[in-house]
Amino acid sequence: MKKRIISALYLSKMNRSQKVTQGTATHDDAVDASAFFPASAEKTARLNALKEATTGLAAADAATASGSHESYAQADTAELQFDTELRNMSYYVQTIADADPVNAEEIILAAALKIKKSSSKMKPPMPVDDVSVKVTGLGNAVKMHIFSDNPRSTHFEIQMTTTPNDENSWDSIADITARKYLVQDLVNGVRYYFRVRAINSMGRSIYSDIVSSSRIKNKATRCAIEFKVKSELFKHRFTDFKKKLKRFA
């Protein structure tokens, strides 16, 4: 992480006297730290401009003791000039620090400037939301429909078991990005249980509520049973109808 210099926010919290102190320290320390700030035309220009602005601010601030409106106006102008030159000096130091990240902190401190601290209160990662799932039996298969309102959910883990109370029995059967999934080749007569959790780069959600399929039945067998029942019902009604006809014969 790059070390950043506090400039605008730092200046906004300083009065004129404090700014004069800061400007003097930055100028003098930067002159002495020749190892980090070697002689150059840019260095000379930045230091001279900062020294002139600092001297001008000190004089203008002292002149406000007269209480005249003109002195306060001149002090405001001198302060704006100082702020500009200290920011220019900060940019110069920041450029050198960025070019030498290993010594960046030492370079910034060598110019009596302050480093922006990393926030101690890190924002918590955006959690993935809770998910829900609906299953529909389709013969020897189950169609799953996953519901998740969080667009940050990048994929979903599906688990299945036949003994939901045994945590060790849950098996991960799929890791998908789609919201629909078809579980195939299930065994007739067995009740299956499913749960899903959403996953993204920040972590995993809790598992959804457990849902279960009806006991898987063979479609053909079920149809045959239903047909037989209907046939028997028709046969019974037809026989009863024939008996009623005989009464009117």
C-alpha cells in the first residue's frame, strides 16, 4: 500500500501560526535530507517558493495585530499562497516517495510531512445473502430453482443427503452459476433432502433451509396404478348402471 501525504485536510485544521511552523520545518528538514532530496532545479524552486510563502504568511499574520480590515485581507491572501506552495512541496515529496516505496515513509517524514494512516476500522466484507431453494419432483429427477436477491452471489453450492440430521452425510453434488439445476438418476422410493449456499469472493452464506423431494416414484408405475383405479371405478359404475336399467325393464 502506498504511503500518502496528508495535505488539504491537514491544512484545513491548522491556524496561520501553525502553518508557519509547518512551512519552516518542511523547508529546513528537506534541505538537510539531501540523501532523499538531491540537488535539482525542481528542489530549489520548491524550497524557495515555500520559504517565501512561509515568510510572507508570518509577516501578514503579525500585521493582523493592528486589527485593520486591510491586514486581514492581506493575511488571507498570504495564507492561500502558503497553502498552494505547501501542497506543491507535498506533491514533489510524494513523487519521490512513490519512486522508492521501500523508503517511502522515511522520505515523507524527512520533509516533516504527515502520512495518511490506514483506517483501523476496515469495512466488513459484503456478505453473500441467504438463499432459498424450491424443488420439484420429475420422475427419477428433481428440478431445483435457487432464489437469491444479491447480485454479488457468483455461484452456488448444492448439497444432498437422505439423512438430514447427520451433518456428515451431506454431499456436495454441484457448484453452479445458474439459478436452476436438474438432479438426475435418483433412486425410486427414496426421499432426498437438499440445501444450498451462495458464494462470492467475500465468503459463503449460511445454508438455505432444508427442502425435500417426495419419495421418488417411477412415473410409468404411477400412471399404471392411476389407470387401474380409474378403470375399476368405471367398471363399478357401469355395473351399477346396468342394475338400475333392469329395474325399469
